[in-house]
Amino acid sequence: MKFSCTQNNLRRGLSAVSHVSGKQVNLPVLQNVHIKADGGGIVLSTTNLEIAIRTTVRGKIDISGEFTVPAKLLHDFVVLLSGDRVDVERVGEMLRLQCGDTTTTMNGMDAAEFPLIPSVEATHKVAIPGQALRDALAQVVFSVSTSEARPELSGVLMKFEGNNLVLAATDSYRLSERTVPLSGKVDTRQLILPSQTAHEVHRMLSVYKDDPDVEDALEVRLSDTQAVFVYGAVELTTRTIDGTYPDYVQIIPNEFATEAVVGRDELMKAVKTASLFSRPGVFDVTVQIDPSAKKLSVKATEATRGENTAGCEADVRGKQNTITVNHRYLIDGLNACTSEGVTFKVIDAMNPCLLTPNGQAAQGAYRYIVMPIRQ
């Protein structure tokens, strides 16, 4: 095997695939990236047996062949190269790379030891705006449960209905939901995407975000137990989570007693300031909304440290209200809202509160629910 390509193309391809590989004591080859050079280009593949990802890199192929080398090592090395052209050649059981004045050799393993990535017989195909999905995944994936008690909550719900894709994630303490408009009507269908897969799809879309050769159209191919995401030259195959996602819509309140419109940055600063005085392990801050003073305040008290109240101006409708929540959950939701202002809605201290971004584009597209800490 012998080929050459640009450092930028090789770096981008490795950035898309290298994170799937990991430490596998029983099967060391899964730490490696499979490199195959033939007439169709240079194909880079990795898998952890749950997720497989491959991409094609353009280059000049002198001798066809295939080999595997440690994925992270190769990625980290290529990122540091400063030259434009990278020459790659297999020499025995090693891979030799040369770029400018830099030459290195890496020990590898024969490609025959790398597991075969099976093809998926798709029963449904859906086109999704790629960068809209990237933004949506960033707004929901942090709410996925890390507990193994309920496997269905350890992934992101993807629900296709009408002209929309609805993404949702919850760990029973907070819930994120984002709606992505589609270009046409689709069959009603849903799947649960594993958390790691959601992160890898987001990474894939981020790597090729500014590539002028890639159209912003992600194709999703679905079977009963698997899903394939195709974006430009990248193809990610994953198993889906078997199970029924809970009907979370019923826990989202329709009416609220108090509504406060406040600047996102101001509220973020108030929450972070008060959080310094929250109780360890409880992470509680109390949000107080005062319509007469047109103010939203965030307060926390800790016996050994003291107390703090941080306030910000707000446009308040409804009655005076108070709710205690986990400050980490509230900060996560504020980070997910990309608008300058947010709307904070409360029923009372015993019911969930709702955070939504302001602005025409954001209206109805994103909802973040936080359960209260009951005193």
C-alpha cells in the first residue's frame, strides 16, 4: 500500500472516525483505524462493534492495499504536521509517513484481523438538514440518563412525524426537546439513538461543517435494529436501543402561573454566582420571581459558607413565585438556549418549570423542563 494526500484531507478524515475506537483488551485491533487504498480513494474505518464509521479521503494511490494502525496515535500525529502533502506507505508490519522534513513509522496490525462492517438493509430513508441536526443534538444530548437502570433513557429519542423530526432526552430530573423542520412529509416512526452515537453524529457534522464540497443534507437509513447516517463521504452505522421511550409529553405543563422574560447572560451570571453558596451534593438554588419589582432573583444558602442573592431585571407576568432547582441543570439549559433572551415559566414550587429561548426562529423549537427540588 502506498498513497499520498493532503494533510488537511487526512486530518479531517481521521477527525471524523478516530473517536469511535477505544481500549479493547480482548480485541486490540478495535483500537486501530482500518486504511484501505484502492481506485475509489482512501477509505478510513473504525468500529467498537456497536458503532462503525468510515469516510473516503481523496488522494493519489500508487499501490493498492490495506492495513490498520492505532487510530488516536495516527490522528494526533497528523494534526501536528505542518506540511501540505503526506506520503504514506506500508513497509512490512509498519506504516511509514513522510511530510516535509518529518518521517515516522508506526507499528500496525494486518487488515484481516479487522472486523467486517456489515451493510444495513434499510426499510426507510429520511433526509435531514445536517447542520440543523447538529445544533439540535447539542441542545438535547446532555439530558440523556447515565444510569443503566432504564436503558431506554440512555439514548436520544428521534421521532419522525409529519414535516418534523423531534429529538428528546431525559434523565427523569430534566428533559430537553428540540424540533427540526424537514423539507417534506415523512412516515411516522421513531428510534432511540445511543448517547455515544448522538455524540459521534454531532462530531461528524461538525468536522464537515465548513467543507464546500459537502451538501448540507444528511440521509438517515433505518432498519428495525440499526440506523445509518450518511453525510458527504462519511457513513456512520449504529445499533439502536431496543425499548419504548416514555410518553414524556404528558409531564410538560400547558399553563403556568408566572412567566419571566430575562436576558440569558444576566440569568446565567446570577445562577453561577448563587451556585457558589449552594449545598454540596444538593446543588440547590432558589429562583424568586417578583412581578411588582420586575425582578428575577437567584438565592442559595450554605451553613458553613453563607448565603448569596443575585438578581436581574425581568419582564414578569403573573403572580409572585418561587421554585428551587439544581443549578447545574439550569445552567445546562441556559447554555443550550442560543438566544439573547429566555423565558422562564413556573407553576409553583412543587411542579416542573419550563425554559425556552426567545426570538422568532426559536419559538416552539426548543423546550427545557427542570423538575423542582422539593423542600
